[in-house]
Amino acid sequence: MKILDKYIIKKFLLTFVFTLGLFALISVFIDISEKIDDFLKRKPSFGVIVFDYYIYFIPYILGMFSPIFVFLSAMFFNSKLAGNSEIIAILNSGITYRRFLRPYFVAATILAISFLYLNTMVIPYCDKQRYAFEEEWIRERKTTQSSNISYVIEPGTILHLESFNYLDSTGFNASLERFENHKITQRIFANRLVWNREKQNWTMEFFQRRLFNNGNETIEKGRALDTVLKIKPEEFIIKSQFVSSMTNPELNEYIKHEKERGSANINKYYVELYKRIASPFSFFVLTLLAVAISSRKSRGGTGMALGIGIFLTFTFLLVIQIFNTLGSSNVLPPAIAVWIPNILFMTVSVFIAIKSPK
């Protein structure tokens, strides 16, 4: 590795660490201003706030915005080289533009490997601790799954709910089906499915039960029917960003469990799993884009190049969000939806790099 390579890698990484650290500090101050009322009301100690929350909040913020700061770091540093005519001197010395890009990609590789580990293991753990603090000291983050709930409670028993209200542990428009030897033996419809905390069982209110036996059907109606189901109200809870608090092994196990229970939509979990790998790959896309845009020396400084670069970067992030939504909603296969933005913008970055002045 040449002196020039070491110089570029060192400066690129230092610029990234500095910009990311500065942004993390700003984010902490903004978050404190938003939560100050909760802190004053519930009075957690200073040590609890710092060591039980903000020490885990910072990795969450850094993981979320790291692609932007990879771009900004490469842009600022390379623009400085271009402004000092150093890129012209480097290329005139006989070094090809492709060779000039090598140290940038070495630095991007270091960052990508680091954030691949952070995304799959460290940041999910930090999210878990951050959510625990928010639930205890800030405000209730729990919401309810409100549509198309379907669970395989046990082999041969399937529960369907139109909606579930966590506050009073009540499900609406319930359907319970039981099967034996691949044939349906019982189907129960109920207007409401209510959890009885004292008896630790469920009550199906205003029900209609249909029994199937050797081709015969028996219909029974009533106001209430107690039943024992291997599921509790807590399992209907969906916490905000719940999946993001799982490490990759935990998420794989959770996806397997949801498959066995017959969940209606598990693609959103696959999107979360795949984007943890796709996000570090975007570092290469944004590094190439930043260097290609900022390599030209301009009399007006870096303002125009920075404006174009930021526009393309936020367009990239918007496209990522759009395709993640398409993957989560079953419009596209999750793996394809997650990787299309990277492939698309890598093509754009390569085109800009080819057209940039050498």
C-alpha cells in the first residue's frame, strides 16, 4: 500500500468519524429537548439517562444515518483534494482514475464490514435496551395488530381475528377452526373473543359453532363459550420497531416461528433481515458517487457538487424506502426489493464516474 493510499484512507475515515460524532452529539441534544418533559415528570437519575438510554441511543442514530455520512465524508475530503489541484497532480503522475479510487473503496470496505457487524448484532441489542428504557421512563410504546390476524395456535388449530384491542384484551370477528387428518372437524364464529384474566382462558361471545362428523353437520349458537387456547393477549402486541431489536439469529428464529404459526405477512421481517446486509453495501455506491461528483475542480467551490450529491443521496434513500415498502407489502419479493436501489444507483454512480473528467 502506497503512501497516497494510506493518506486517503486515513483522512476519509477520520472525516467520517468526525462528522458522525458531531451529528450524534446534535441528535442527543435534539432528543433531550423532545424528552425533557418526560424526564422531569418521571425523574430518572442522570446515570440512568446516560448509561441506560443515550449510550444505546447513539448507535441507533449512527446506524440509521451512516450511509449519508459516508457520502458526505467522501465528498468533503475529495472536494478538498480537487480544490487544491491534488487530484490533477495525482492523475498527471501516471496514476489511473481507477487506481485513484482504490483507497476510497478500501476505506468503504472497512466501514461496510464494521457496520455489517453492528447492524446484525450490536445495534439490535442497543435497540432492545433503548426500548426497555422508553417503556419504563418515557411513555407506552405498545400498539395493537389491527387487521388480518392469523395464528396457528397448535397443529390442527387456527385462529383468525379481524382486529384485536390490547387495552381490554378483546378480539373482534373471531374464527376458530380445528382439523384432524386434514379434514375440518369444528368451526366457531364469534363476534368477540375476550380474555378472562381470573380464569386465564378465553370467552367467545355471541358464537356459532359448527361440528362436522362423518358428513353430518351440527350447528350450535349461544351467548358465551369458554375455551382454552395456547395464546395470551401479550402475543398480539406489536411494539414499534420490535423486529429491529432482534439480532440476526433471533430474527431468523422469529421468522421460522411466524411461519409455523401461519402469519399472514412475514415479508416485512425478511425485508428487515436483508436490508441489514444491503445497507453496508450502499457505502460503496455512495462513495463512488461522491468521488465521481467532487473530482472536478470548480471556481465556485464545492457548493454545486455538494447540492447535486445531496439531492442524489436523498433520492437514493427515498427509493430504498419505497422498495422496502413494496417488499413488505408483498408487491415484490423482499430480496429483490431490498437490492434494487443499490443496483440501480450503482449503475448511476458508475456512469457518472466514467463521464467525470480524468
